[in-house]
Amino acid sequence: MSLSGKSFTARIVRFLTAALLTVFLFGCVSVGGPSAPFPQLEELKVESIRERIQEGDLFNAYQDVFTLKGENNSGSPSQELAALEEELLRRLKDDFRNHVEAEEYEDALRYFLSLKVLGEESGDYSEAELLALTARRLVQDGDLPVAFLYALKALAAGLDTEEHLLFSLQRAVELGNKQASERLVGLIRDKGYALPPDLAELDFTPPGVEQFVKGTVTIYVDRGIKIERGMGYPDRVIGSGFFIDRRGYLLTNYHVIASEVDPKYEGYSRLYIRLSESVEEKIPARVVGWDRIFDLALIKAELEPEFILSSDREPVLKPGDSILAIGSPAGLENSVTSGIVSALGRRFLQIGDTVQVDVPVNPGNSGGPLLDAQGRLVGIIFAGIEQFEGLNFAIPFHWVNKVLPRLYRKDEARHSWLGLGLYEDEDELKVVYAVPGNPAQRAGIRVGDVIESVNGQSFSSIGDLQDALLDLDSPSLVEVAWRHENEERRGILALNERPFSPIEYALKRDSRNNVIFPLFGMRIEEVGSSLRRNNYLVKEVLNGSVADETGLSVNDPFILRGWEVDTENRYVLVQLFVKKKKGGFLESLIQLAAYIESDIFV
């Protein structure tokens, strides 16, 4: 048989096979009466819940059970849903007890708080007691700075027994924290408790600036030789850091040590520190944990420092307060500079806020401590704008204390989120975006809804809600109340792990038309297409947003011409042919730009 004959025969065989398969498939459908019905939507959701339970994803499974109960139009949950809820409650309680027995108190606390949301509190423990147990466990592990933070949390939660106050005071003394020691001694005496002889005559005199200098180091990252235009020169990163642990742990900025842990960096990188009194000696160090969102890193050198820095409750800073910064500007070690607080509440990070200071800051200061006039640790220098003298910023230590326990857990710090983009509309938090497939969207929260409360607490600012969520590890459960149009709704939501970049995360899961709202502050609607161009209409513009500042208004028609996501420089650009109402409906080309690192997500 010729080649063409074989090819023809093969085509006939394929055709007959396909025809027979079609007859067989359709025959199977028609023979024996009507076809089997498709599974009902509730059945599919129940099956999905069962799969979550089998995978150990109990918190998301419980959210789905709660949501599905609310969607049940009959008013009463099915027996299957009730059985699943009962099973999940039993599993959550068992896991809580197992974590307590294993002395895994941080995980036990996560389960305890989740069960509390469900009204299933344990009579054997309280939140304050679990915080205190966590502190004692961390002391055994040697993580003294974190143990001290948990001891203070337990105190704030109401545990003011003699035993706990003395435990907390002992930790403050070990850390050399004079302010905390003085405060705790005052509390002990107010309660009428006796001080042990070794703690009765403590010296509360604040350390001098020279002591803080001894606790501050130069961070030195050697990245080998960089070649540009055929010339090679040393590639070095210089920053600052300070000791917080007598085992040699230091805090600095993430951007200083990024090449040590960034998987995208493929070059040579070696991390060293230089002590204030021996600047000629480079001591090897390693990265323990890091947080890209807060630009923080915990590193460790194998030595015992002469002086460590510690914080108590964050002092209340005010514009005009005097401050000191210690670091190595341009590599000049042991530099101390002074200035004042210029402003508070600058929203330059994805979470939280920053302090604007006029203290001189130069490359090399990044990661150094910021002190107030009383010598209290109040922040970490992280940025300065070279083009504008005296325009510099620091991370308040309030936020550092929130992150520190996660840095000690090693690797990249993980935070919780609901998957919501919010807008501060007077005293309300209005939803401008719900990330597909994440807790808030799965619970039925939609654009335009208003968040009323989380765990019974109301919030009027995004920063305050972010602050509260930072106290909760994921996965765990929270109760959220929201308003949809004029209807009050309530849901049990599972906190999930927050992605580093919510906007990039959303763009992989949703259309850009929807993501334009949280990015630029304008909600759009597609109204047709012509000549392969999509036509849109502006449906809403948020006050103070990029769209508002560009002069866009509701009902402005436009054509989306360009869309660029620059992940390296961290911005999104969009070009529009628009007929602005404010411009007499004359057509013009405008460009909108927004940073990828948005601060509206919780």
C-alpha cells in the first residue's frame, strides 16, 4: 500500500472510531429511561466541605458550613450540614487540647480565640493564661524578647497576679529595659506585693547615648563585583542594625539584606556586621526571619553583645518631639544625629503607618534605631528621600512588636487577611474590592458593602483594622458583621494567609476591569465595543483617589488604550481616551499611575 493509501485508511479508521464512540455515548444516555440528574449546588458545596475536612483545613471548612447554612432557604440546616458542623466543632476542640498538651501554646491560642468566636469557650483556660504560658515556653526556648512581649500581652489581658508581675519584671531586668522595669515595680507595689531582695533596689537611670551606640552595628552585604560598561567595581550594601537579644540577634531593614533571601537574586551575597568598637572586623551573620511588607529582618551573629535595646509600651509621639537616630550613614559608623518628629500617620507601607522625621538620614542609616528624648526605643529608620533634605521616615516600634514573634519563627513572616480592599468613607469602611476565592468573597461580601465590625469591635480606619488583624494568626476564625444595602449581615470567616502583593495576587484571579477600582479609585462598566476597542463608562469615583485627582467624573466615557504592570518598579500604568465632563466632553488622552503596594487591603 502506498503512503497516501495508508494515510487515507488511517483517516477512515479514526472517523469510524469517533462515530462508534458517539453512538455508544449517546446510546448510554438514552437507554434505560431518563438520565441521572446533575448534583444540586448544595450537594457540590457539601462535598467540597468534606474535602476540606479530609485535608485538615478545618477553619475554611467551618466558614463554608456557616455560609451554606445562611444560604439554606428552608430556614433550618440540613441534617448533613448540622452533622458537619458538629464534627468540625469536635475537631477544633480536640486540636486545641492537643496543642495545649504538646505545650504549643501559640497554636493553642489560635484555636482558643476561634472557639471563643463560636461561643465555645474553654472553662479550663483564659486568653491571658494562654498568653502567659506562651511567654514561659518562649523563655525556655531562649526567645526572651518575644517572651517579654507575650508577658506584657497577658498583663494587658488582665493577668496581674503576683507571680506574673514578678515573672514580667524579671524578663524586663534581663533585657535591660529600664522603663518597663520601673513601670512593673510600680504596679507590684500598687498591688501590695513584695519585691524579692534582688529586685527591690533596681536602678532606673536611663542608659546614656554611648550605650545605645554600643548596641548598634553596621550591616555590610558583600555582593561581589558588578560589571557596567566593561568596568568592574565592588557591589556593596551598607545599612545599620541593633541588638535585641543577648544571643546575638539583631533587627534591621529587609531591603538591606534582601539579596540574602530573595530567590530572584542569583548573584554572590555574603552578610557581615561591624561592631561599634571594632569597625575594622567583619563578623559573619545570617538571616533568621524577614518581612517584606514591613521592611524588617531579624539576623543573627555568633557573639554576645555588650548592650541590647528593648522597648516597652510605645510612647505617645507628637509632632515637635525631640528624637535621636543612630547608624552608619554612608558607612560612617557610630553616627548620632538629632531632630524632631515632623508628622505622624504617614501611610507608606501596605500595613500600618510611619513617622516622618527631619533627623538627617542617609544611605547606611537604614535599620538603625530611633530614640526619643528619654532614651526610649520608638522606631526603626527605613527610608529617606535624597532629593528632599529632611524628609525621612521611620517604622514605629508599635508595628515592630507586632511582627517580632513572626520573625523569630524563621523564614518569611506570614500575616492574616480577609481578602478585602477598603475605602475610608467618613466614619465607615466601604468595600471597594473582594478578592475572588478568598474569605470575604466566599462569605458573600461585595463591592459597596460596609464593614460594621470584626469580632464585635467597630473600626473607622483601615489602619486600626489592620492593627487588630495583626494580633491574630492564620488560619483562625473571626466574626464579621457588614451592611449590604440596608440589610445587616453576619458571617464567620476564616482568616487566610495574606499574599505579599494583594494587587498582583488579584490580577491573577480576576479581570483587570474589576481591579481598576482598588487601584485607581474608579469603578467602571463596559458599555460596548467598536473596531476591536472596548468602550467604558465611569460609574463611581472615590474622593482623593488617583482618578479623582486626575479630574475623572461619574459617567465620563472612555476607551482603555494601554495597560502596563511593572513588577520591577512596582507600579501600574493605564492610558485612557476619555471625554471628561469637567473638560467639556472634549476627547483627551490621559495616563493614570498607581503603586502596586496598596495600603487598602485587610
